[in-house]
Amino acid sequence: MKLTEEFVGKIYNAIPTEEAIESAKLGVLDFLTSSYAGKDDPGVLKLLQLIELEGGLEITPLIGQSRMATPQQSALINGFLAHALDFDDVHVEVRGHPSAVLLPTLIALASNNEVSGKRFLQAYVVGVEVMARIARAISDQHYEKGWHNTGTIGVLAGALAGGYMLQFSRKQLAQALGFATTQSSGLRIHFGTETKPLHAGLAARAAVLSVQITMVNFLNNTSSFDDKGNYFDVYGVGTEGISSILLDGWNEGWKIDSPGLWYKIYPFCSAAFFGADAALHIGKLNLDEIKEVVITFSNNTDAALIHRHPKTGEEGRFSIEYIVSLILQGKSLDFQQFDSKPIDSVSEQLILKTARQNVKEQPSIARYTKVKVILNNGDIIEKVSTTPKGSPQNKVTKQELIDKCKSIVKSCELEDKWLNTIFSLDQHKNMSSFLSLL
Amino acid sequence: MKLTEEFVGKIYNAIPTEEAIESAKLGVLDFLTSSYAGKDDPGVLKLLQLIELEGGLEITPLIGQSRMATPQQSALINGFLAHALDFDDVHVEVRGHPSAVLLPTLIALASNNEVSGKRFLQAYVVGVEVMARIARAISDQHYEKGWHNTGTIGVLAGALAGGYMLQFSRKQLAQALGFATTQSSGLRIHFGTETKPLHAGLAARAAVLSVQITMVNFLNNTSSFDDKGNYFDVYGVGTEGISSILLDGWNEGWKIDSPGLWYKIYPFCSAAFFGADAALHIGKLNLDEIKEVVITFSNNTDAALIHRHPKTGEEGRFSIEYIVSLILQGKSLDFQQFDSKPIDSVSEQLILKTARQNVKEQPSIARYTKVKVILNNGDIIEKVSTTPKGSPQNKVTKQELIDKCKSIVKSCELEDKWLNTIFSLDQHKNMSSFLSLL
């Protein structure tokens, strides 16, 4: 049997466990929290202008905007919103942001189709599974070449999760995958600009189109993972050795549980969390005493941190140099440090004293970032982090996610509504109560 | 100066000649003819269903449909229409279909912006120039790996042509290019299905979005051709040696003139035109006498012809084996041979006797296809084609394009309207008369 056929067969037969569904609820809560935190981002206002050029039926809610748009428009804007502040979850195996693509896709498709809350949550679990497996199968080379997994792989996962939610046949799942693979795009050179979160929206929109165009039985090649010039040939390094990654262990464990989603407690790129954690263990220093800062990463794990000399806080979300400089100054790591304003001159000075290294390590060595501060008097302060808060080995708890939600929502009534609806979502016959939250 | 900056500077300063504008008029005529020929294609009806899911403002005409849609929807559908029958122009340097992406993009953007007929034609000239130069710069490896240039490179050309038409600043052109590069997609595995022409529509839609989102000043990386992980790094083999291809000779000659667009007289892939031409020089044979047919291509020039054993006429558009078998049977090469019906058993039998070869030749050897028929009595009939009708060395004339138009439109009134409007388009203050033709 062909790989594509076997893979969509796994999705067709997927039955996520109760545990996975409980994890999915946390994912939905954090998605909504992160999107709500980004609701006034300047990029949203720009995207709303684009809607005026097109008009359209008001079917799907735009998060925090008190208005509706077409399913495709909502996917674009809700995807952007979720990822606007880089405050949404990541997944280590995905090397990107699953929920910012998957949930806007599922919300758009649930808006004009009858879908139960349980099926919605199951589809989300399946989407995370698909995205992590494809990302592992395509190898790190894909990301390191310059692709943005959230966009490139997100569209595949969104299309398959959407197809699963709407109970597509195996053939329809393969069709949807075909449309997704042929729309796969997103370049990492846009990290640190509004276009990075736009990729989540573009992937969600393309996933919605992939599902919709399958429903009108538009024809394509349904062997996206098999034929010469297939997805892995073009975007990765071929299909050799990937079938077990894609096929083994379905319905045994779920990647939304293990290693699980990585929820963020700071609004910057998770690749910087290790270094931030190490720097936090050093704490505030007297800047006059600092001669040099050296930050060491294992195995290209700084690939996402493309800004070494950021000009704005937004670029600073992808600059370990900037983030460590904030911590050594004793500044808080909140939103205002990561907006579009130019960064301050004190941080700039400290960044000029900072060097970055990347060390090739054996696979047996756990991922780490080391921060070393050399003082003018010759003293050295050095800390290493392998398990920052949020990472799979040091997970954010349910209560901490509720606290994150509270800190953003700041309305007991709204917060109660969110928590009640989300935590009982698997009992809902349809999605209308949930959609009314947005 | 950075490559991106220099490249968009060339576009900013482009002033196409009168000759190029006259060539552009022929391109517009043939685009409209080919789109009109595809107006009842089953795929169009499917795409029209998608519009019902979204609704939207009725701004831009859908060719031959007597209805309007939003600019983005029109780009998707008009792009599909133009390429639906594979009857639209190609360009040897593009290795794809420029007009099917460029004109739907420009039509969509001209619909709610004030644009003169001359500026519209100039933008089309610039778009062909950009698409051919980028395709040459990215190297044949891009196409041969599995990308569909019409989609992947089309979006860049469409975005830049659109930006030029709307008199974007240099910075805006670089922004639009950034949005286009990060949306670039389309896989050749879909050749022979409805999704191949969909790629033209998807590229046009993405180009329209690239221009629209630039107009609301959405921010991105504007060094798409320079920074590490740039477009050529990810989609090609890097930027080494490409600056002269992208930058030299602007405003001297125009690729829409020389080598010029390749207009089609048959509705199948132009890569098969050489072989068809050779077979036509052999002509009809007695099938019982044929022992074997061997078709030889130079230098991977059969890469587009992905179907060796096509199941339908639609797949047959990308099968030299099928096309040669039709010719040797004395069948005509018209639309009905290339629709979605299963191919006949006589053709199937002949295909089973056909073998294909690809020969690596020196660059000095002109592109060719050779058809050799070995008869049961040992006789061999062999013909070679290097200049099939339509190719740059054997161009379709203006009168032949008018005849092609007449054979499709079959209404003297409509045809007169088309010819009068298109051939005077450079005199029109705005695009309304032209848009009313669609």
C-alpha cells in the first residue's frame, strides 16, 4: 500500500483518548488567551482593512473583534491573532506553532458545518499528531534550510484535522492533503516582523480552502507522499525511512500529551526560553561590571533566533542577545519590551558586548543554552538551562494556564464563561456556545 | 546595494517600448481566447460553488461567466479558466505560463483602482520580464525538482507587475515581493489534473493579496533575495551568479518580444509540441504495421510530460506517448481528445508499443524531440523537430491568433468588440471597456 494511503488511513481511524481530549481543552484555553492578548495588535487593524476590499458573508467570529467574517477571512485573521505576540503554544517535535494554525482552521470549518464539541477537540488532537509526525519525517533540514514549519507543515495538519472533523472518507483526506501540500509555504526570513504570525493565518486559510475544495470534488493527485516529486522530495530529503515516523503507534499515545504542548509564560520565541531561564538564574547585575556575555546553544537550536542586533522589540522576540540583556538589567519580560518601538540604548550597549556560539553535540546530550558573564575583574558567572518553564520536562500546570488567562482577560464574568465552556466542550452537541465566546 | 533593492529599482524604472506593448496586445487577445475556450470546464463550476461559501463584493468580472466576484476570487477563477485547457501561452525562459497568472492578477487589481490601458499593458510586459528572469535565475533545478514554475514564480511576477501597475514605490515593490516569496508554492505532481490550472489561479490570488497587504503597509522582510534563507536559497541553489540575469539589459529588449510568448495551436503541454510536430511529419500510418515507437528528448525537456500511461485525455495533455499515438492514427488534436473521459483502447494499444528516451546533449545542440517508428517489416521512419509551430523560431502570427480567436468565439459581434478594444487598449484612459468584455 502507498504511504499516503496508509497515513490517511491512520487519521481516518484515529480515536483520541479522554486524556488527550483533556489536554486539548488546555490547548484551546491557552489559544484563546494568547489570541485575546493580541486582539489590539496593529497588524489586526491592517488585516481588517483587507476584508473591506472583499466583503463577504459574516459566518465566523474574529477573536476579540466583536465581528464576523467569511470562513477563509477568519482563518487568516484568527491565525494571525493567535500568533501575533508569539505568546501561543509551540511543540518541540513540530518546531513551530500548532494551535495557531489548527484552531483557526477548525473554528472556520465548524462555523457552517454541524460539529460536536468532542469531534472538534478530537480533530485538534489529530491535527497536533499529524503536524508533529510530518515535521519529524521531513527532518530538521527543512526548518534549517529556511522554511517556517508553522506555515509549511501547518497547512497539511490543518487540512487533515479539518477533514477528520468533517468525517471525510480516506480518499477525501488524501485529496485534502494534496491541496495542502501544493499550497505549502512560509519563509523564516520574516521572523521578527508581522509576517511571521501572518504565516499561521495563511496556513489556516489554505487549510480551509483545501477542505472546501475537496468537498466540491475538485481533482488532484492523491499520492502526495509517494510519486516522484512528492512533498518530501521537494520540501525535505525524500521519503526514505519516514514510514515508521508517520505510521507507527497511532491510537497508543498522543503528541498533544507527550511530549505535550509547550505553553509560554513570556511573549517571545521559545527557542530563547532556555537562555532566558539560564539568565534568570544569574539575575540582575551591575552593568558597569560586565565585560562580556557569551551565550552557547547546542545543535543549531538557535536557528529561530535570527536577530543578533535587533532594532525593535518585535525583532527582539527572536534575539537571545536582547532578551538576556533585559534580564541582566533586571527588566521584566512583558509585552511592552517586545513591541514595534526601537529598543533602548542601554540594551543596545549590552548587546554589543554579547557573543553567541552554537556547538555541535552528541544526540545523547540534552538540548541546552549556557549563559556566561565575564566581569571586568575577571570573575565568571555561568548558568545552563535544559528545562525552562513550559518545556516538556517542566510543564506549565492547568492552574498556571488559568492564571495566565486571568492576567489577560481581566474580567471575572468573561473568564468564568471561557472556563465553563472550554472545560465542558466535549459535552456540547454543537459549537455555537464556544463560537459565541470569540 | 542589495540584490532585491537593485532588482525592484529596475522594475520601478521600467518603460516598455511600443513594440513590447504591441506584443502585449497579442498576449491579451490569446489569453482571452484561451480563457473563453475554457469557460464551461467542469472545474469552473466547482470553483463557483466555493464562492457561495464566502460571498463577497461583486467587483471583478469572471471571464465568460456573466458575473462578478471579489478581486481575490476573480484572480483564483480567472487564473484557472485561462489555463484550464492548457491552451494558453507559455514562455521558454519561464518554463511555465505567464499570462494565466499575470493577467488575472492585473485584471483583479485594475477593477477597483484607476489604471490606464497603457499602464495595464506595460505592467503585463514587466510581469513577463520578471517571471522569465527569476525563472532563469533560479535554474532548471527548480522545475526539475518538482516545482511548478507557473505557481511558484508566477506569484512573484504577479505581485511585482501589480505593484508596478499601481505605481508602487521601490520599498513597496520590495514589500510585495516579500509577501509573494513567502506564499510561493505549487507541485508538478498535479500535472494532468484540474489542480494544474488551479495553480495559476492560486498564484494570481496570492499576488493580489501581496499587493493589497502592501497597500495597508503590513510589515515584512524586504530583502527576499539577500538574507540567509532567501528565496533562491530555499527554492533554488542560492544567489551566486544570478545578479546579471536579474539586472542586466532592462529597457533594452523585452522578453515578451524576444524570444516572445509561445502561443498554442493545440490544447496540450507545449513540451509535447516538438514531438507532435515530428509525428505530424510522419503522418497517419497503418497501425497493424507498427512494431515499436521510440521518442527521444534532449536534456530533460520531457520533465513536464509526467504521464507515460495516461488514463484520461486530461492526463494525455502531459503524455507524448498519447499525443503521438493520436497523430499516427490520423486523429485530430482538438479539445475532445483531451477531456476527462478515459482514453480509447486503440490509443492504449499503441502507447504500450511506445518507449521514451531522454538524452543528455551539449548546450550547443538545439532542443529537439525525435520520433522513430519501427515497422514490422524492419523499415524505420524517423523525424526530428526543433521548431514546432508556436515556438520562438516558428511563431504564430497575429492573423493566426485572430483566427484562433474566431474559431473559439464564433460570434462576429463579440469578436469585433474584442479585437477593437484590445488593439486600441493603449489609448484607453481606464480599463472599464476592457473589463466589460470579460
